[in-house]
Amino acid sequence: MWPQKTRRWIHRRFSPDGRLGLRLTLAGAAVFLLAVPFVVLLALVNAHWAPLRNLDDTATIHTHGFVVRHRALVGPLRATAYVFHPWVFRVILLALAAWLLHRGARRLALWVTTNVLVAGAASGALKAAVGRTRPVLPSPIAHAGGGSFPSGHALMTVVGTVTIVLVFLPLLRRAGRAVAWAAVAVLSAASGLFRVLLGVHYLSDVLGGWILGIAIVLATTAAFETWRRGEGRRPADPLREGTEPEAEPRIAGDDHAA
């Protein structure tokens, strides 16, 4: 049984009705994800830390060797570079933002657009700043330009899938929500692992992309929830109700209710 003070602390941070509210929990989680694991990983990459480098090299060599021994995988793996390309998700999200704007969900459209812009800017800036070269293999099966850290495919898949789910979450029932979040996890994991199998990213590049993508969506969602509370709207749980629960009629196409 937890002490009473501990229960009160948890209630304030995880209950939407608490004084601090879920928005600050999300903001704190984003800061933690960005300031601790990501910054540590970034520092280790920049320092060429031997254990991390050995782990990256070992994973790259073994996964590449597996693909080379199973040449039937080469074609499908190359296709994933296009299916999960960052621009695929950018176009999808910008089209979603345009549709939301048309439906009258202007704030939600702005949030979606912000996620696209922040993710793109963060990925580009970090790749240029870190300047990590991509894996060099004796018989590469794929090539990619630009810096290696973080993986833009992994980052944008996380941002894209989570953003889409948070937009449509108000329309889903409990089972649908579980399926949606499971799909996010599977697609995000697949996108990153495919980059390692293709030999165009190290494992730490993918891990950095995943962490940064989660942090970006958490931070923008926390900011959006802060705006909602400032407008006097009821506290909401974005992970269960979506970013803007009150936009459900507009998303569902119920013009009269909207």
C-alpha cells in the first residue's frame, strides 16, 4: 500500500482533474525523454564511445550478413525505404491538416502542421550538427544520403503514426484504441529495424529517432492541452481521448453537431 503522500503526488500528475494535470505530466515526460536518454545517446555518439560503437558495428554486420544470405529479402527491404520515407508521412499529415482545416478543426490542423515542421527541423538540424557518416559495408544493398544520426525514417514514422492516432482517437472505442496503439508500435518498430537491415543506419540512429519522435509529439500535445485548459475546456486524457476530444463531431462529419 503506497503512502498517502505518494498517492496524492501520483493523482496530481496523472489525473486530468489534478492541480498539475496531465498536460504537465506529458511535458515532463517529453523533457525527460529529450534531456536524458536522447542527450546521453547523442553525447555517446559524438564521443565515439567504444561500447556503443561496437554494438552498432556488430548489429550492422550481423543484420547485413543475414540479408545478404537471404537475397529474396533485398527487394522488399528496398521498398520499405519508400513506404516509410519521411516525405510520405509529411504529405499524409499535411493532407490531414488541410482536411481538418476544411472540416473546421483549425486548432487541430495547426497542431498536426506543427508536428510536421518541428520533426523536419529537428531531424535536419541534428543530422547536420552531428555529421555522423552512415555505415560502410563491403557489398551494400542500399544507399542513402545525408547524416546518419538520428534516423529520419524512424523519427517521422513515430511522429506520423502517433499524430494520426491522436487525431482520430475520439472516434474509437476501447478495442479500437488498443488496435491503433498496437499499430503505432509495430509500424514504428518495423520502420527503424528495416533501416538497420538495409545497412543505411546504425541501431543507435534508430533509437535516437524513436526517442526524439516520441518527445516531439509529447511536447506539442502538452502545449495543446495547456491551450485547451486556458480556454476553459474540461481536462482530457490525450492518450485515451485524443488531442482534441471536442472536435469529434467535425472529424466524424457531423456538421449539425459541430
